[in-house]
Amino acid sequence: MKKIITITFFLMLLVNFLCSQSVVELAKKEKERRAKLKGKTAVVVTNNDLRNLRRGPALSIIEPAFDENSLSLPIEEIEQENTAEQVRLEENWKKL
């Protein structure tokens, strides 16, 4: 039992050392990132700025989703084909 406890303790200690190394690496990367951004300015938006905004529509549709002229067959021809198909199917059904 003591052996399992000591092994577990050393494993946890090893994990702690590995994590501390990654924290040091992250700190170095963050320091480099902040050094790159040192000369740049950031835009701060306050509540007063948001009150002064002109509100517009949330959604605006510029073009229709499809063009009626791009259909392969006019709707009348499609309806005629459907009725001809229905007549043929009804005749076959009556034969049975």
C-alpha cells in the first residue's frame, strides 16, 4: 500500500513540474504577443457610443432567392406533364 502511495505522489509531483514548464512557455509567448501590439491602438466602444448609433433593419434582401426565368420548364408545361402522367397512371390502374 505504501508503495502505491509513493508512486502516486511522485507521479503527481512529476506532472506538477511538467505543467510549470508549460506555464513558463505560455508566459513568454504572451510577453512576445504584447510586445508586438505595443504600438497599436485599440478602439474602445462605450455605452454612449452605442446609444448614438442609427439603427437599421436587421435583415435586408437584395435579390430574390431564384430567378423565375431560369426554370427549365414553364409552370404550365409542368402541370400539363403531371396531368398526362396522372391520366396514364389512372388508365393502368383501371386495367388491373
